[in-house]
Amino acid sequence: MFVKLVISYLIILFIPIVIASFAYREVVRIVEEDAEQANINTLLQTRDIMDIRLKEIQSVAKQLAIHPAVNNLLNHPPFGQGDKDFFQVYAAYNQLPKFTLTNRFISDYYVYLPKSGIVIASEGVFASPEDLRRFAFPGWDESSFREMLAGSPAAPPFIPMSGPSGTGASDGLLFLQTLPIDAVRVGSGTVAIRIDGGQIRELLGKTEIGREGIAYILDDRDRLVTYIAGDRADPTLLGESGPRAEPDPRSEAGGSYIVSRAYSEDTHWTYVSVVPARSVLGKVYYIKEMTLSIFIGIVLAGLLISLFLAHRNAKPLTALMQRFKSLFHADFAPEDGADEFDSLTRTMMKISKDREKLVREREDYRPLMVSMLFRRLLEGEIVQEEEARRELDRLEVRMEPGGALAMLFSIERYHYLVYEDVLQEMDAVQMIVKEMYRQGVPEANRYIYDLDPGLVAFVFAGERVHDASFRHALRSTAQVLSDHHGGKFRLNFSLGGSYPELVRLHESFREAKSALEFGGYSDKSWIEYADLPEQDEEFLFPVELETRLLRTIKAGDIPAVKELTDLIRRENFANRTLTASRLEQLIQVVKGSLSRGLGAYPNESIGRTLREVNEAQQFEEIVHGIHALCAVFYHLSQKKKCEERNAASAKLRAYLEERYPSADLTIGQAARDFGMSESSFYLFFKDHMGATFASMLEEIRIARAIEILNGDGGDAGEITVRAIAGSVGYANEHTFRRAFKRVTGHVPTKFKAADRGPAE
């Protein structure tokens, strides 16, 4: 029996040791691989975060490019001293959003309007590009700076702040966007967003390079964007202004480098880290040595313990086996070639396996069973408090008695977001919300139940649910979450009433759903059922207001549209308390009005904006769409006016080219030919041609006379001044001579001498 016990103890000892040694080798291998992949994983995270930030910056540039205040100034001529229209520049400066306050990566932005020479920045207005260059771009020469501001869409969107001739890591980047955003070649202006290089380095600093590594970013032209280096980095890897080259990875111990790269498909940037292998895998080598020492010690100690236990338990075990034999009877009968010890071992292992299987199956199904129990409570399928408590005890779920309360949380993205890669961020925000309430409420007082993607139910229990302070704490947490994560997403929290029994949880859940539905039609992020309006007031959107709104949208009158939307908002949300159903009716009526009044326009931008409005669920999203529609109509009207102006100018010039030889041609005759009064035609002509009728007619006649004098159509020497005057529309030679000298500075007979030499 002693020998059998020793062998049994050794087997029991060595089985987990063998398994542990195999697991150890796998763990060491995985640790080594993970250590080697640590930098590239961090680079990938840095790349993804940078892509998101750069997309936000591109979104900011597009928002600036389509801003009505910028577009109003695109074609404005240069401003003169004391120009009364200069107030529009400061109005645009005040209207443009200050993105530098909401995005740490943006240190400044500049909107360059070449036709007027004005540059609008986030911190002020520059009268010329040269003032901006001296103030913010001292390292750029004037020609390179102007070429950058007048860049085309084919130019690289990201330019180092150091300029085209700069070397090394520049203190930030410039992102360029032409104006308008659909310009094919050089546009009518440029939006330049200055990206803080310190923020990029701070983000790159999250890369685990230790004290001996370096990490850097190259743009699509292999120019250095920025880099960081440990204080003990190899000097041969660093030049005066940045990394010189990447080392070739070698396999010799102590001399190898781990070179990790990550490439961005969005920006075409390359993220690189170079770390000596010894600094990354040093801990792995130390773990190997320590584990081997511990393994040998465990084997020796186990051998001694096995000998001791076998000597001590040989006799008691013999008596125990006899006892088991009497208990198990036939099940304990030894098989052929096996003794009683083997039979005991077989029976105990069978009992242990059966128990483990039952425990494992129970644990596997427990989360599902708990979820089903709370679903029944929320839907009101359990009506007796004793049954609910019994089911909670059976599933080992502790919920303190005293009361129950339901809260709902929903998250969804805004429809007008420029980019679409937000699903992972939504999941992350949802996890943060759950974790905040897990930390704020003990486990015995809450349960979190996922209803649908983006919709979570929180169940709170205990005496505290009846206290106003507890509800205030829930609301404060929701407010903090909305302030930090409500920029990209719409976070809605709704709270039902508290009830003394757990089986009445379904009533609180029903109230929370009603409150959440009300919140879906308003701009409130926190809604309590007790605060819902009870009166059923009518919303205000009469036909007269609808007609005015459609008329001002079609006219492109942006200030008038904003005034009307403010009126609708004030009358329906400040002066009235509408129920959820009335809010939904108001939203549907406004949508229908916009579709009927504007849906027939065959314009892609109008159709796309109307579709976005029809998908909106909140009133503020519809107001945003109304402003966008007005901006589209404004641009269409400006384009139509420009086309009409060009057509009228061409018609007036063709009229003059055809009628200038007539000596009877006067502004009165031209006005009658165009069906206008003389005063109206005078203003019409000057507005479209930039000059008066008389000056333009005189310019055309003298130009034709010069052509005749230069020999166009025959020998100028054989044509008299009187004949030339009559051919270009002058009634007498004297009037022609005065007009010719006024325009050219010479009399007709001396013009040839001034042009070609002495006259004959």
C-alpha cells in the first residue's frame, strides 16, 4: 500500500506539473510574441486615433468651406479705405465657430479670400496674406506662401508648417481645403487649418518605446511629420533634425531591433517605431529563469511530501477502503487486473467529474436564466413578490428589498455627421455609461439589462430608490456623460417612478419607456416620467407661417429663415408645453410642408437635404435641415444672377458692336431699343458693363478708328480723317478729333507718327 500511495501522490503531483510546463511554454511563446507585437498594436491604435482626429479636421474644413458667411465674401472685390461693406468681414469672423475651443488638435484656422485679399482667422482678421505670413508663418518665403494659399485640390492636403524647404520635424501641419469645395482647379479661396504638432507628439508618446527607442511619422512624400525619442536612444539613429534611417533587424542576441510599422489608408502616413529587442524582451528572459528555478524546487518538495504522506496514510487508507467497499457494494467491485485502490480511484473520479459537469452547466446557463428573470419582471409576468424573491435566491442574485425603479438609456448618432465610422465609438460610450452606474450603485442595488443595440435598461432596488437624493445622483451622472460624450451622439436617459415592491417594476419600466419616447421628439437628454406634461396643448404652425417659411427659403434669405425658425421654436417650446404626440405631429407637419413646397425642384442638393430632413427624429435636426436648404437656394439664386448678368453684358456689347457706325445712336435710342426708360437704361448699362453708355461707345469707335489708321482693310494713307470719322459714327471731323485725342493723347494725323515714326 505504501508503494501504491507514493506512486499515486507522484502521479497526482506530476500531472499538473506536466500540464503546467506545457502551458508555461505556450505562455512564454505568447508573451514573446505579444512583446514583439506590442509596439505595432500601439502604433495601430495611434494611427486609428490620428485618422479620426484628421477626419474631424477635414470635417471642420468642409464646415468652414460651406459656411454662408464665407461664401458671401468669396467674390467680393478688394476693400477700399473706409469701405462700408467691410463690416461683413467682422460679421463673418464672429459667425464662424471657434473650433480651437473644442478640438485640441486645431491651434488656428485661416480662411483666405484672394479676390478681396482678406484672411479670416480664428483669433482675428488679416488685411493681406503678407500680414498673415509675417505673423504666423515667419519661416516661409513670400512666393512659397502665396503658392500654398492658392493651391489646387491636386496638391497634398497636409503640408508641414516648416514650409517646402524646411527640414526635420515641423511644429505642426497645415490642412488645406479649396473654396468652394467642388473646385476642379484653383478655387476661389482656401481654408487652412493649423494642426498642433505638440498634440501629435503627445499622442505618439503613448507608444511603448522605453528609454532607448524612437518613434516617428512620415507623410505620403516621406517627409518627417514628427518624432519622439527616449533619453537613451542610440545616437546613430538620430540626426540633427530627426531619425536618419531605420536599422536592419538582426537576429544576434543583444543586437536586434524591433521595427514596427503601421500604414494609414486614409492619410497615406506611415507610423514607425524602432526599439532594441533587449529592452522589450528582458522581462521575458527573467521570467524564464525564475520559473525554471521554481519548477525544480516544486518537484523536489513534491517528492518529499509524497513520501511523507504515503508513510502516514497507508494504514488509515486501508481502513477507509474497507468502509467504501461496504458503501458502494457492487460499484466498488474491482475489475479484472485491478485492485481495490484502483477501484476507489475510479469511483471517486467519476463522482468528481459528474459534480464538475453539473456545476459547469449551471454556471453556463446562469447569465441567461438571470436575464430571462429580469425580462419577466420588466414585462410584468411575475405578479407575486414571494415568487420573485424565490427566483432571485435560486439564481444567487442579491437584490435588496424596499423598492424598485427602472431607468432607460439610449444612444444614437446624429444624421448630419460628415463621417460614418462611429459604431465602435458608440459601443465604447455605451460601455462607459454602464461602468459609471456600476461604480455609482452597489451590486445589490442594481442590474443592467441590454434590451436592443443602443438601448439599455437599468434596474435599481432598495430603500434608496424612494429618496430624491438618489434620483438626483442618477441625473447628475447622466449629465456628466452627456457633457463628455454628447458631441457626436444623442444620449437620452429616462426615469420611471419608484414602487415599493419588485413585482411592480414593470410599471416603472412602462413609465420610463413613455418618457424616453417623449425625449426622442425633444432636445432634452434627461426625462423623468413625473415631469411629462399632462395637458394636451395644440402646437403652432399656421398656414401663414408655413407660407412665409417656404418663401424665405426659396429666396435664400438666411437671416429671415433663422428668424422664423426661432419664432417656431419659441412659440412651441418656450410658450407651450407639448406632449410627445403633439411634438411628433409638429415634426411630421413641418416635414410634409417642406416636401410639398420644395420637393418638385430638380436639384440633387435640395433632394439630398430633404431626404435627411425626412429621416430626422428631433425638431432641432429639422431646423438644421431648414437652414441647409436655405443655403442651397441662396447659392442657386446667386448662380442664376451671375448667369443673367453675363448674358445681359454680352447682349449690350453685341448691340454696341453692331450699331456704333450710326451717328444717330444715342442713349435714348438704345433705351427705346431695349424697352426701357433712359434713366433705367443708364443704370442698367453701368451696372452690367462697369462704365457709362457714352464712354463705352466712344471706346469702341476710337478702337475701330485706330484699326483703320493702322491699315486694317486698306491703305490708311488714302483715307481722310473726315472719312474715318464718318465710318465710325461721328457726325463731323471736329468731334472725332477731340474724342480721339481724349482717348489716345494724339490727334489722328499725328497718331501714325507717334506709333511708327515721323509722318510724311
